[in-house]
Amino acid sequence: MKIDIEAASAKLAADPRISDYDFWRSLKNLNNEIFQIANSNEPIPMDMIRWRVILKQARSKRGHA
């Protein structure tokens, strides 16, 4: 399934049910999981990379770096 990163990040950024903390916590958890996989010398799933980009862009659209 192909994910439109721009559309997904815009939709998440516009969702008032998701707090800035939710974005931060999700991104932190995802980064920790990616770090653990990388330290195990296993391949990182592309979906994880895509979701990290989506979360970063959504957070950025809300005015956070």
C-alpha cells in the first residue's frame, strides 16, 4: 500500500484530537524502535521510515521543529 506522505501529514496535523504531546511521544517511540532495530543489525522496515517522515512533517506543520 502506497502512502501519500504529504496528504497523511496534513491530515494528522489538522486533527484536533491529536495533541502536540501525542506527536512528540509517537515520534520518540518510533525513533527508539528504529534505533533498537538498527543496533540489532536488522533491516529497518520502510513503513517505519515513512511514518517517521509523516510524524515529523505533521509536527512541523503545527509549528514545531
